[in-house]
Amino acid sequence: MLTARRQEADLLRGFELGADDYVCTPYSLREVAARIRTVLRRRAQQLRAANRPAPIGIGNSPGTVVLEGQPLPLTRREFQLLRALSREPGRVCSRSERLEAAFPYALETNERTVDVHIKNLRKKLTVVSPAHRWIRSIYDVGFVWDAPASADH
């Protein structure tokens, strides 16, 4: 806003109405131009962030997992576990729940099998995306999928 009103109440009202900036007279044209460039730069950053693809895309088969633009090679079991984990981000589930969700037709599978597959998944996820912990262990409870953005299914 370009205005002659200098009172704090006027400034606050301008921001409440949606102004990105508030410039009072007298003002310099160079200062106004710099403030406009700052607002435009901030808006461009917001648009780039909004158009960024989801960090992980999960299709219907092991060969269709893409993490940060790179294909993620998974075994069939790792893929089933990853899909089961990612369907409920933030929800802590026990090993037996993860085992049942990921391997519904496995008759004699030990709960510790989940630990081995989780370990292998973590290694593969970390190779591509070392900055994020995708799978967290909750001591004496189980595991939780901790995705920064929603996954494609």
C-alpha cells in the first residue's frame, strides 16, 4: 500500500486487508521498486514450492516406485510393506499389523521378518533421500511412516 496515513492503526488495518507491504509518503521510487521486487521474489518461491512434485510416488507394482524423481528398486515384499506403511502416514502400527497388511497371504511368517524388510527399505530410501527419515521405529510398539508429503497411490 502506498499511503499518507502513518498511524499504527492504519498500518495494521492495511495488513488485515491483505497488504503485503505498507509504504508511507514521502517515499523513494527506488525503495518502492525494491519492495515490489521482494514481494514478486517471495511469490515466485511460493509458486515453485507449490509446483514441486510429491517426493514419493507409489504405483501398483515394485517397478513403479519413484522417490525424488529416481526409480526405487524394491523386491515384491519390500514394495508390499512400503505400500502398507504409506497408506497410513503418521499412524503407529505394531509389527503384527504391518505383517498382516503387507503379507496377507503369508501363513508362517515371523514378526521379525518385518524388521529385516524395514531395514532394507530404510537403506534404499536413504540412498536416494538421505535427509529424511521415512520410517521411524517406535520402541516397543512398531513402526510409523513419516512422509513429508502425500504419496501417490
